[in-house]
Amino acid sequence: MGLVTAPSSAAATPLIELDQVVVDFEKRQPIFQRGRAEILRAVDEVGLSILAGESLGLVGESGSGKTTVGRVAAGMLTPTSGIVRSSGQVLGKDRGALASYRRRVQIVFQDPYSSLDPRMRVASIIAEPLFGREGKWSTRSARKQRVEELLGLVGLSPDSATMYPHQFSGGQRQRIALARALSSDPRLIVLDEPTSALDVSIRAQILKLLKDLQQRLNVSYLVISHDLGSVAYLVSRVAVMYRGRIVEEGSPAQIYRSPQHPYSRLLLDSVPREGTSLFALNDIAANEPEAIDVWRGCSFRNRCELRGRLPEPSRCDDIRPQLLAAANNRLVACHGTGARLGSDKGEN
Amino acid sequence: MNTEIASVGGGAFAIVRRMIDRITELPLSVILCLLLLAIFVLSSIFAPLLVDQSPTYQDLIRRMQPPAWVEGGSVDYLLGTDRLGRDVFSRLLYGGRISLAVAGLAILFGASVGTVIGLWAGYFGGIVDAVVMRAVDVLLALPTLLVAIVLAVAVGPSFWNVVFVVSFLLWPKIARQVRGELLAVKEQDYVKYAEGIGRSSMSVMLRHLLPNVTPSLVVVSTLELGHVVLLEASLSFIGAGIPPPHPSWGVMVDEGRALMATGWWLSLFPGLAIMLTVLIFNTLGDWLRDTLDPRLKLR
Amino acid sequence: MTAADKYADAPTEAPALEVRNLCVSASHKAGKRRQLLDAISFKVMPGEALGVVGESGSGKSLTSLSILRLLPLGLRIDTGEILLDGVNVLDMAPRELRAARGRKFSMVLQDPMSSLDPCFQIRSQMREALWNVASASGASGSELDEICEGLLRQVRMPEPDIVLGKYPHELSGGMRQRVTSAIALSGAPDVLIADEPTTALDVTSQALYLSMLKQLQRDTGFSLVFVSHDLLLVKQLCDRLIVMYAGQVIEEGPISEVLANPAHPYTRALLRSIPKPEVDAELFPIEGYPPDPSAYPPGCRFAPRCPFAREACNAGIPRSTPRSPTGHVARCIGSADGGWVS
């Protein structure tokens, strides 16, 4: 599995690295069938790395595993197997390492309504990551000052500190969540669908704020979203996920203008924008993803329009496609790359 | 009013103003209930000031006197006397002390124990949860009154024993309520966030979980107050509750039972008191649930 | 040729649905009422697809709920007429209304999870909807199944016979939405009101569902009212568009025209603020927040956020004025003839 780093900083240690990470969830079985537990593989050997100052986008739909990857990256979930490294250090059971990791990596959730404790004031919410901290923010006044500073950073008035979450709108709540994530001065923020729950006209506001902070504070983002537009705005690399695997990786320009993987194509054809038509989609895409045995072969095979045109379609059934490097620093996991995908626009 | 006072007093005035606003916004039924409750509680507390007669003083000459407004009654004994010549009104007020105190204490103990157990079981799950919840299921499956009687007879009649028995019957209901609520709250993002940044379980429980289950806890407790009052009355009614000569409303109803034909006032007034108290608590509980619930899912 | 073209030369054709001057309010503190919908008026011609676009608080969902007479408690229709094929829905007696529902007009709502009862198989839920359909009365079980399968095939459901025996939780969101659509269309209604039917779906499911809906609309000829917050989505699906903001219709017209030459500054700003999946795109957010219904400004409700606002904008609510001969209108004095907005 190739881990791609930007060529200019090949020698630098990545801020965070996921190596062959697998996350399995066990589906509870009734007591009589205890022996054969059904395992749901949410993340299937995923590897990625983010360098300091760099931002990565994780794109996919429900069931792709992107949210789970985000939780692993944020240190909230321990993978079933695989390694998570932070600045070269492997994250194991060491509580000290875990604690300092959690200071460096923060998360902002999708739902601005459930991510803030409705019974706490905004100041306490924002200062929560600073609990039990020796040093800089151990005194009350220092924390108070930090909260004011953060409120200013995210564009909220200082009066907000004594108010409760229900007094704010969705967009404002996301700002509060962002302030909370920034309080411990993190190096990486995992943004889990940061604008999906917001009104269209507010989305641009939040995205602009995120971009602004990214540049000002030199903080990295792991943006998880199904909204390709938001992702393109914030990141320099995009990874497309389908059913727990990364199927394609490249720069936003590469992926959006000439997607190589059939799923990426389907995704881009589905997004309403200039030049796309509702009738462009192949009916085969309407097949349900659930039924097939996904641990063998390619998980997209029953929805793939390319498979029928391949000389050896059985490869898709039996052999799992590996993420291989293609031209211009991009990665694709498909047996059919090389085969023409209909009209290719622009760069390869 | 000069500005200094205004700025200091402004804060206090604003708070009082807001309280008054909130009170006047309440539905009429709730205001009435609160008023009645206040009357009951205050008259119980200040009973000695309101009645000259002692609740236990027997004046056999004056026994079985009807209430003041009926022929044969007198103003000295407002609600009449019982078969031992004790003043019904006085017994009603002093009895209120006992009935309300038992209810309040039982809720306090029962809710505290129930909350702690519910929090623990709900948050940690696993074996503890399974064991505790099965115990709760068993306790809830037992017929309340029957168990109450058995226990009360076993431990003997006394004020604290009654409180204990009622609390014991109450905690499973609270525990189940809290645990159920907790299962939902536990999944909220802000709890996951707190866990994710490394807070201890105790910290998460105290800072996040407890405040968020408290509203529904208050609602359930208020509704259970009605049950508790009835339970104490029932226990006293069959003689397994508050021992004589101390009055409680249940005891009074019991004593008046045999004399219904000749002394209708003996059971009526305490019966009314019980009924009204339960009604008040139920109404308040319903209203609390209606106002608090939508705000919990704040948008 | 779209429906809009078809009817451009025949202005006397009766609309399938016409909303006139709809006003809805909600009770507020101290006896005052909050105005949620303010003089909403629009027409939908037979076979046409109308997009209703707005954000939360704009009143777009309330509009569709009002048409269906499904307003939540506490909300009241103050004035207005909703004419379905000439008959005022608001005046209908309960029996009339029940007969009309499913046959004259029908709906698909946003959340496919709660639109279907989790306790019953798809078969029973579809049969429940067939009470109104003449061909289904007196039919045997297998005949009913055939009818249901036919309806499912209409919405391009793969393996309809298997789906009939499933429970809602066994189907994906996209499939559930197809079932609810099949149910909605079972009575062959003249008007279908779809309130954000794809908001809860994945983007690929959304695209597949909408292409099915569009094709079905072309084949069957029903009128579609499609409520959404997604301007670009509506562009793919609809012929005409109304844009709502703070309880009012602020712009209306043929879709390609409105999106190519938006007359109202809000529409313009909205278009510009949508993050496009293109590289190096600049982002132009709209500053500020939509106004609260209990405190609407006296004049134009968008004025506080409008980059072109002037004193005159606060004088009163702007009237809707035409911008082109094709029925493109907007409420903005700045962009009207003789105004200061280019």
C-alpha cells in the first residue's frame, strides 16, 4: 500500500500517519450463535499520511468508512490492527503519549447540535480541552483570556462566553466547536463533515473561516466530507473512499477533472454542477452495495460500468485491487486502469 | 434612582423581573397547584401557630363532634373531633407534616440511590449493567403494596422504617429511568468528545451526564411523589406505617373507616388531603415534563 | 421542449396548482403573532416542474405543508387560496380532502426513515395506499401484488417482488425513498409535492433517484413541486424556480434565466457562495444571518445583509416587478428598471 508524501518534503516526518489500519466492528449475535460472530469491517487496510502544513480530504458516502478513519486519526478509536504514528512515534497504550497526542490532534463534529453540552456555558465548553493542564493554562485567568482570544479568532463576540449553546444558530455553534478544537493549540484538526448540517449561505462563511485559520495558524486539516466543493477549497490532496478502502488518491484538480476509478467517476457525475446531466448515470450504479462478499476482490464490482468491458472480468471478483501509483503522483486501485474509461478530459 | 444603585440593583431587579415574568406565563392550573402546595407545606410547618389544640390530646367529652358548620359542631374544633376527642383539624395539619416529610425524604433517598445506580449501570454497561438491571426488573415486578406490607411488618412500624421501605421501592424506578436516559445521552457527540480528549469516567459522569439526565429525573421524581404519598397512606391505613398516636393522613383515614356512617368527616378530610396532594404532584409533574422536554432537544 | 416552452404561448391554460396570497402565522408571546409566510403566490402548470428554493427559516417547507394542509399545531393559515385544478384546498371538507389526497395531489417527504412504518412489510404499506385506486378495489392478493410490483417498476426498483416482502429497515435510504414515491404516485395524482426528498440521501443515491423522478415526470405528465435548498440540483430537475427568503417569494422565473441573470441580490449571493468542486475557486460568503421571524425589518428583509442596500430599501416591502417577458419577477427596487444595481 503506497503512502504518498509530497515530493518537496519527502524527508520530513509526517504529523500523522496511518499504516494498514483495519477497524472491525463486531455485530452482536444472539446467544445461540455466539461462536460465529459477524464482523463488519469498517476500515480495510487504509494508509495515509499528513505532513505539517498540509491538508488532506477524505471523500466518500455513507458506509465508506471515512468517519471511522477520522475517529482513529483523532485518537478516539483504537484500530483493530495497523499502526497509528504521530511525528514518528507509534501510538500504543502509553497514556502519556496518548494524552499529548490528543492535545496535538483535535476534532470538530458534523452535528453542531449534539457536539456541545447543552448544560454548559460556552466558556466552559471551549476551555474543556485545557483541563488539568500544568503550565500555560493552569490558572483561571489564563483560561479566561484564552477563551476570549479564541472567541475572537472564530468571529464571535466576547459576550458569548457566558451564554448557552441553545442561544446560538447552527453556524455559530460550529464556530464554538472550532474554538474548542483550537484551544489546546493543535497541529491537526479532524473536520468531520464540518458544514453538512449548515444552511447553504452559512457554509461559505464557515469554510472561509477555516481557510483563514489554516493560513494564519498553520494548522493542518483532515477534512472528511461528501461535499467535493468544500473539500477542494481546503485541501491539497484528496483520497476517495469506498466501503472501507481508499480507491483513488490525488490532487483535487486531478480527481475532479479526470477521475480514474469508476467510483470516483460515479461520484463526480452525481454531483449537480455545470455540465452534468441527470441522465448520465448508468443503471448498473443503482445496484445495492450490500450483498457481495467484500473481503474478496473489488468491493465495487457489482456497480462498476467498467467491469463488463474488461478482458478478464473475473479478476475483479477474485483479486483485490491494490492502490498503485499512476502518473503525476496519483494512486488508483482498479484492475481496469489503463483501459479507457470513455472520454477522458484533460490530464491523466 | 441614581446610576450606581441602578447598576447594582439592576442585576437583582432583572432577576426578580424575569422570575415574575416566568411565573405569570405559567398555565393557571400550575399556578393553582403551586399555591395549594405552598399552603399545605406552610400550614404543616407552622401547625403549632395555626392550632391551639394538640393533635394527641384526648377530650372524651367532646368526642365525635361534627365540623363547625354542621349543627352540633363548634368553632373550637373546626373540622370536628374523632372518637377519642382529638381535634381533626389539628391532626390534619400535624399529619401533613408526617405525610409530606415521608414523601420528601423517601424521594430524596430513593432518587439519590437510584440515580447513582442508574448512572453506573448505564455508563459502564457490561456485567454490572446486566446484573443491576435484572435486580431492578425483579424488584419492579413485585407488587408494590404487598412488598411494602411485608417489609413494614418485618421491620416494625416507625417513621424511619416507613421512609426506608418507601425509598426501597422507589429506587428501581429511578434507576431504570436514569439508565435509559443515559443510554441516549451517552451517544451524544459532546460526551464522545470529552472521552476523546481523555477525561476520566468520573469526570464525564459528573460534568456531562448527570446535568443532562437531571431534568427528566426531576420530572419522574415529581410524578413519583404522588405514588409515595399514596403508599405511605396505604401502609398507615393497614397499620403497618406510622405508629400511634402520631397522626398521618393514612392513619386518619383508617381510623375513620369504621365510623363512616356516623362520622363522615373523620375519613373525608384526610382523604381529600391525600387526593389533592397526589393531584398537585401529578399536575406539576406533567407540566414539568411538557416544558422541560422540548427544551432538552434544543434547536 | 420543456413544459415552460409548451405553455409560453398559451397563457390561458389553467394551472394545475395555484397558490394565491398565502399567509401563515404562529402564536408568539404576549398575544402577538409571528408572520411565517407572507403573501406567497405562484403557479404550477400541468406537466411542469417548479423548484422552491430557500434556506431554513425561508418558509419553503411550510409552504408545501400548507398546500397539503399538514401544518403543525399552533400554526394558522391567515389568508390565501390554494387552488388545485380550480378548487380551493383550504375550503375542502374533510371527506373531499381525503378523496383528493393521493388522487389529485400527493407528497414525498424528506426523511425516508420515518415515512414508512417500521412494523409492516412494504407490501402492506403499499396496499394501504391503494384504497384510493379504482383498479385495486375487489382485487385478489396476487393481483394486488402485481399492481404493487408495477408501481415499483415505475420507480426503477430492482427486484420488486423481493422488495415487497421486506421491512423498511432492510432497505437502503434510496430504496425507501423510491417506495414512498411509488406510494405517492399510486393514485396517479396531478400534482406531486416533494419536500427535500433527497436531502437525507447520499449524493449517488440522490442522482439516481432524481433521474428516475425526472423520467417518470416526463412519461406520466404530473406537475412537480420540488422543495430544496440546493440551487444547482433544482436546475437539473425543474423548469421554473421560485426563491424564498424570510417567508417571502423574492424571485421567480424560468430556471435557466433566473440562474443566468439573477435579479435579486440574495439569489446572486447564494449562487456565488456555493462551493464548487473546482480547484482554486474563490468563495464569497453571505455575511450575517437570516432574520428571526419575530423581528423582521420593516422594509426589504434581505436589506441588512445586502451589499447594495440603500435607505429606500427600508421604506417598505418591495413589490414583485417583472424583469423579462418570460415571467421572471423579483422583489428588489435596486435591480428593477431605473435602479442602482447592475
